[in-house]
Amino acid sequence: MLRHAMRARGLDAMLVSSPAGIRYLSGFTGSSGFCVVTHRGAWCLTDPRYRLQVREEASGVRPVVVRGGFASAIARHRLLRGCRWAGVEEGDLTFAAYRGLRKESAPCLLKPAGEVLSHLMGRKDAAEIRTLRRAVEISDEVFRDVVALLHPGMTERDIAAEISYRQRLAGADGDAFDAIVASGWRSALPHARATGKRIRSGEIVLLDFGCSVGGYHSDMTRTVVLGRARRSVRVLYQVVLRAQEAGLAALRAGRAAREVDAVVRRAITREGYGRYYPHSTGHGIGLRVHEQPRLAPASSDRLEAGNVVTVEPGIYIPEQGGIRIEDMALVTETGSILLTSSSKELVIL
């Protein structure tokens, strides 16, 4: 599939430097690697520390153990022989790495083509979907456990630590990202880091977390209230919930990703909260936590069957608090299948 996509872009080779891309193409999970794919063959380069690991994990590629830089090894092994154009993952390469590749790859020319691989990675096969489902199941389970633990006096860091520990205990390889735990006024910070702040009765607590299973990630957000919920919080929660449900209903193969964002944004704007919705509606998720397609106003992506995306609208009012609800869904030809199973009713503890 990659070679077909390369031909369509006029590429003779693809140089893959991102850990997610390397894992997708070869199965290799080491921290030092580089894949080269041409119409003649495919290779996975790594250093001597991973001599045994690359031979055990890599499939569909020839493992090459090298000393020194990958750029010079590509030239030394003549992996780009006969190639005129090679695509690179421009979002992953540093300028120094690009400069070295450009020098060592001559006379083959380099051009940005990261979307070629990203597009393929966005369409999940049955095995990938099963792994994603397992990651989501773990996060659903952990949410239920953590909610039962919440009480006044706990710190945000206490809660984040419980999430991380319980995801591992349930079988996850690790966290997808550092859990966002934001309470009280701090819930108005969309990407708040957990702090030593102690949660108090009556406060909003926003929980955004996920785990990794076999390299694939989950991502979910729920907003709960510790103690009695003010009427204004209940009203705001329903606005976000209706917007999120509208976004999920708008998912289907063939639809422009920005149209899904527009559906959600209109629902929030109609209620008078448009200026309090500062981020995009969602993103693809898989071997990367954020990947194509992007559900955003400026996105040029179009949804395809097999995409797994998040839908995560939020409203954040400074000095008061914020609410976000996030689920993962599998895009199909006729709509979508919800993967997250945790209740979206406002949890009041």
C-alpha cells in the first residue's frame, strides 16, 4: 500500500524517521531506528544496542545494524540507488537531520511527503481496531475505579498517580500522555497539568487521560462534580454534551473533517459560548495520540472508513471552570461506532 501511495506522489523512496512510522512499517519498537522503503526493497536501520531486538521484532523489512549516523549508512549501503525523489516525514525531522540526509542522499532529491504515510496510518485494519478497543476498555475501567476514589482533600497529582497506576495494573503498557487533572477554576485550562492543588467539595474535576496497548492509544475525557453541582454547571454540561453528540452523529466516511468541527462549533455558538471554545473538535488516534484526520476548522482532511477519531468539545470560562467530554469513535461508511463506553451523564459525587 505504501509503494502504491509513493507512486501516486512521484516518489521512488520513503525515508521514515518517526517512532510511530517505524513501528507501523516494521514492528520495531527500539528508540533508535530509521526505515527506508524503495521499489527495490525495505530496510530498518538501527544501532548495535538493538541488534537482537530488531531481528526479533522487525518483519517485512531487512534489518541493518549500523554504527554512526543513519544518513551516512544509507549512502554507504546504497539504499537509494536509482532513486530520483525520496519523501521525508517533515514533521519529525530536525533541520540538522534533514541537512545530513540531503547531503548523503545525493543525487536523490528529498521532498516533504509525511502525509503519504500518515494517511495510510489513519485507516485502521481489524487487528489495529481490536488493539484500540482494548486500550479504550482499560481507560473506561480505570475511570470507574478512580471516580469511586475521589474525595475532598485529594490533590490533582494524587488522582493522576492513581490513573497511571491503575492503567498499568489493568494491563496497559503505559500512559498515552500525562493525565490532565484539573479542579475548580483550573478546569478552565484545557491542557492543565496536575498540581498539588487539593480538590474541594462543590468543585468541577476534569479528567483527561489515556493508555497505550501494543503501541496504540486511548484518549477520553470526563468532567465530574465533587459534591453539589451548581445549576450553571448543570446547564453548561448539557450544552457540551449536546454538541458532542451532534459531532458524533456527523461522523461518516466521505465527510470533510472540518464539517464535523463546524457542526460542533455551531451547537456551542448558538448557546452563546462560542468564544469559550478555543480548540479543535478532535483528532485521529492510533500509534500516535494525535494523527490524521484532524477535526478542525482549517483541516483539509476527509473522513474515511477505518479512521478512529476523538470528538471532544469543551467550554472554558476563565476563573470559573471548564467542561469537556471526549469519546473515541470508529468511522464507518454509514456513520460511526462509539468505542468509549463510560456514561456521559454528569457524575455528581
